[in-house]
Amino acid sequence: MADIVLIVDDDAAVLTLLSKVIRSNGLAAECADSAEKALEMLAERSYDLILMDVNMRGMDGFTAVETIRQRGIRTPVIIVSGRKEDFDTLYGLDIGADDYITKPFNPVTLGAKVKALIRRSRNSLPQAEHTITAGPFTYNTSTLRLYKHGVEIPLSAKENAMMKLFIDNVNRIFSKDMLYDMIWGEAVIDENAIMVYVSRLRQKIEDDPAAPKYIQNVRGIGYRFVV
């Protein structure tokens, strides 16, 4: 059975175009002309990937992505939007989207990204519940939840990915380029994004974010997670 992509956009012409792109890549497509309709469809069945517009009548795409993640749905999401500001891209990734593509887009590139993200998501699914413990932190690889002294610390999708990388590699030094490649892959983001996410993660896990104990700077190189 072909993988199924849910396409969400209130422009009928865009829905038609995206459907053709998806089907030309050997995938199945289902369409929703509003974020509200998409959420209803997601409550009824699962999909392999979601293509989400931002500017729509009613609920916008950003709110839809936040709602999807709040419901615990881990389906990969690619935002396909005409909004090209760096802030929008960073915000979309921060709230849980896996990639951000601006219109007009290259159909070949979009198709390749969709198939690669579905494949990567499937390969990274946990096969059995397992917990990783490092100092006061516990990370559940099945539920993708982080705890400090037994208390859950809510994380965005990218914060979660960064924390999982750190907790898997205690004392290992990561350069900014390494973090960029391992967490964002082919997604294009602002060059300051790594520092932004490290700062946000410190705000959540450190006893004193101004004097970080766990995520330490390695001068001239990058960062190291220490417990």
C-alpha cells in the first residue's frame, strides 16, 4: 500500500498541484481545504506525512501544527508557505514542523523531500520502550519525553531532537555545523538558530541558565552535554 500524504491548503489550485506532485512520486494523497478539516481527518486515521499551508481562512497552519503536536501526533509535517521571512521558518520548525518550503516550489525537490522525510521518520520509530538516564535526566525513547528528577520537561520538536542527541552522547563535543546537519538535515534555517535553540533548552533544563551546568560552551568549537 502506498504511503499517504495529507495536503492542507484552502486554495483549490494549490491542492490540485500538490496532489499531482505527491501522486507522481508514487504516493497517495488526501486533501483538506482547512486546518479544521485536517484535524478532523487526523482524528479518524493516521497519515505518513502532512503538507501544511500557513495562511488559511479560519485556523492558520501554525496553530494547526501546534495542535497536532499537542495531541501527541508525531506524523512528519512540511510547511509549504508563501511566507519567506526567516522568523516564519524558525517559528514553524520550533513549534514542531520538520521542514519549511516556500512557494513557488520546485516539484522535484518537494517530492524528494517528502519521500526522504517519510523514510527517515519510519527508520527512527522506536521499536520498544526504552529509557536513557544521564544524571538527573531520564529520556523515554518510546514517548519522546524528557524528565528531570522525575518531573517532565515539555520540549518542542527540535528541542527534543537536540536533547536526545545530547543525552545519547554525554561529554561528546558537537560543533554548530554538526548539530545543524544532525538535527535539521537539509532544511534551510537562519545561521543563529543553533544558539537560539541551545538558549531555549538551557532555560528549560538548567538550574541557572545564566551559568549553565549541563550544556556547556566549548570555546571556538561548539557545545558539550555534561552530567
